[in-house]
Amino acid sequence: MKKVMLSSFILILIFTTVFTLFNYWPYVFAKTVEGTVIQVEKLMDPIAVISREGDPSNKVFSFAVAIKNQSTGEIFTASTEDRQWAAVQGEGLCAEAKFFPYPPWKFDKAGTYFGARLLRLWSCSEKKPE
């Protein structure tokens, strides 16, 4: 009886772990990037968006984001529909953002990021806010 209970528990634990990783991969392996905003590019001109399906505002507020990590110098890029990026204009701004990776089983996008969430924004010439 103990072996059956232990085997059932291990099986449930394995199933739960696989389910969690499969469904929540981007959140489990999200990366927080802090650095200089290199560029925020609006992907679509709002006048050109005509949609019969869903909410066209997702397409209007689509951005490509590039942030240079302060500590490593690596530049991280991501696509996003976070409207907060519309406020990021000009040079000399630093940001802290959360980058979510595509899961490795999405072969065409594996190793890249999506859904960059702007957490904090400040002027690079000033001290980082706590």
C-alpha cells in the first residue's frame, strides 16, 4: 500500500511539474533587465489598422523594444503590446523591464523574448529610484 501511495505521489508531482513548465514557461524563466533604453519603435501606424476580428488596439500599441543591460552590455530585444512603452520617448532614459522568453518548443521563436513589461523608468543622468 505504501509503494502505491508513494508511486502515485511521485507521478502526480511529475505531472504537475511538467504541466507548470509547459503552461507557465515564460513566467518561470522571465528575465529582469535594467539598463539604457536603446530604442522603442512603434510597429504599426495607427491609421493603417483595420480589423474585423478582436480588438485592434493590440495592433496599434505594438512596440519593438531594445534595452542595453548596464552590467553586461548585452542588448535585449522584445516585442510587446504594453501601452506604457508609448511614454518612452527621447534619449537618456533608463528602464527596468521584465522580458518573457518564448518556450523552446516554439521553434521559430525559441531564444527570443516577447511581452516586455516596463517596470520602472528614470533619467539615466539621475540616481535610480528605489
